[in-house]
Amino acid sequence: MSFPPRVKLVEVGPRDGLQNEKQPVPAAIKIELVHRLQAAGLKEIEVTSFVSPKWVPQMADNAEVMAGIQRLPGVRYSVLTPNLKGFEAALLTRPDEIVVFAAASEAFSQKNINCSIAESIERFAPVVAAARAAGIYVRGAMSCTVGCPYEGEVAPQRVDYLAGLMKSIGVQHVGVADTIGVGTPLKVQRAVEATLKHYDINDVSGHFHDTYGQALANTLMCLQMGVWQFDTSVAGLGGCPYAKGATGNVATEDVVYLLHGMDIDTGIDLSCSVPPTPVPARRCSTSAPVDGRRRVGSMAGRGTAGDAVLA
Ligand code: HMG
Ligand code: MG
């Protein structure tokens, strides 16, 4: 069996990880988190989202966070933009990449971005055109590609449809997301196969939440298919405010451990122990075991719960 020799990880902790936090996290702490992540060797960081502050108050400090980051050469910084208003605000902060985000399920599209799938594509089209004209790379996130919190199981045909729409408006890369972490390897395989009808393997990534502990298995399935790009979140932080029950993303350090154990290069130094990051501990729902031993911000393995507190 062959696997990609190298994997690219996009660290989504500052965005997906923190967007769901009820307690306000100060911009200075978010900036510090980004600094510690890049110090640990992460080269792709999803920093924030330019969404409505009424919908996601935690991301209201998007411009402040982007302005506060001391950028390192070789590190790319991405942001989410749901519409032209968000894109125009994001553009002022010089992102390297923007992310438009749609869903394979109609109900989730309505709950998350207040419009149908078709309407979301109409909204994204001018955003994609403007970004590409400005030389900004465009990634697309496809939510609920295996399951939806409102509609249940999602058929691969829905993913096929969405991936085709994303391609038609010029989205350069798409992420196959298991938003609520209900996927298992064969379901994820079918969602990725549907995506590959429209996108090259080099333009597809995996984005797995870990509600039932399936994210590593799903990652392994993708690796077997030749997928070599994944979104991960430090300490498994994460969750979408509009996807009830969804727990965190797969933990960056767990994926790095898996990959290095398979002799797959990530460019990340797992022995690099960055000081504990003062952000909330890994989120868990009742369906996921509480891992109080994980230390947020450490690439060196799991620490103590006391390290993971809000400053
Ligand atoms: P809407 O209410 O339909 O928007 O929200 P609207 O166009 O009718 O505007 C209403 C008000 O919002 C207006 O202000 C606009 O100016 C303002 P008012 O006149 O009432 O004062 N507004 C904005 N303000 C700031 N930035 C903007 C913006 N747009 C409008 N960009 C909208 C539509 C899409 C804006 C809203 O539904 C929204 O912001 N949704 C975002 C939800 C979200 O962020 N979800 C989490 C990210 S997705 C995710 O986590 C999944 C992912 O991880 C993959 C996976 O796991 O599945 C990526
Ligand atoms: Mg997500």
C-alpha cells in the first residue's frame, strides 16, 4: 500500500477552534496562539473569519487579529469570507487565501449562512472572481459531506452536486468536511470520490471533526486514496455554532503523530514543546470522552488540564 510521502496540514484552531467558544477570547490571546502555532512549524494557519458578528460574536475581532500577527515568511494565513462584504473587509487585512463555505445539505446551508446552496454559490461567485483578480488563492469548504445535524445522512450525490458548483465558479481547492464527526471511512471515501469527479487529488483536502473518534481512521482512508492535505486543530479544539453536537476537529498533534509514525513528512517538529497556550481546553460533547490530559498548544504530547485555561 502506498501513501503520500508528504502531507500539508492547515491549522484551523484559531478559527474553527475558537469560533464556538461562549466566553470571549481576547484578540491578544488569539494572536499569541497564532504566534505559538507558527513557532511550532505550522505553515498554513486559518486565522479568523469575516462573518457577521451577530452570527458569530467570537470572530468580531477579525481585523484586529489579522493586524496583530507578526507574519513569518513561508507561512500562509487564510480567512473565511461568506460574502462580498466579508471579502472586502478581509482584503484590507491581506490574507494569502480565502475560504468560501457551503454545505452539501440544504438545511445546514440555511442554518449556517441563511441561504440555500444555490444562493450561496451565487453569493460566492463574485467573491471568488474578486479574490482571484487580486491574486488571492480560493479554497472552498464543503460542510456536511457525510452527515447533517438536521437532515441526517448525506448522500455522495449531494457532494458531487456541490463540488461541481464550486468548480463552476472557480474555487481552486475544496475541503471535504465532516462537520459533525459522524463519518466512518467508507462514507468518507464515497464523499471524496464524489469530489474527485470535479477536482484533482492535489486540490482536495480532508476536514474531520472527531465526535466519535473516527477522524484518524477517516484521515487514513484519505491517505490511502492519495489525499495529502488536511485541516487539523491544535488540541482538538473546534466546533460550529450552527452544528449542534459537533465536537472539535481532529487534533493536529494526533495527526502529526500518525503521519510521522508512517514516515510521512509534515515539516512539523512533534518534539517542539511550545509553552501552554492560554485558550480553552478541548471541547467535548457527551458523546466524546473528556480528555483532561491534553495540553493546548503543546506539540510534545499531552500535558495537564491545568495548562489549558483562559488567561
Ligand atoms: P444574513 O443575516 O442573511 O446577512 O447573514 P444579510 O446580508 O441579510 O445582512 C444582515 C446584517 O449582517 C447586515 O447588517 C449586514 O451588513 C451584516 P445590519 O444592516 O443588520 O446592521 N453582514 C455582515 N457583517 C459583517 N461581516 C459580514 C457580513 N455580512 C452581512 N460578512 C451571513 C448571512 C452569511 C453573513 C451570516 O449567516 C453569517 O455570518 N454566517 C456565518 C456562520 C459561520 O461563521 N459559521 C461557522 C463557519 S463555517 C464552519 O465552521 C464549517 C467549516 O469548519 C467546515 C466544516 O466543518 O463543515 C468551515
Ligand atoms: Mg469545521
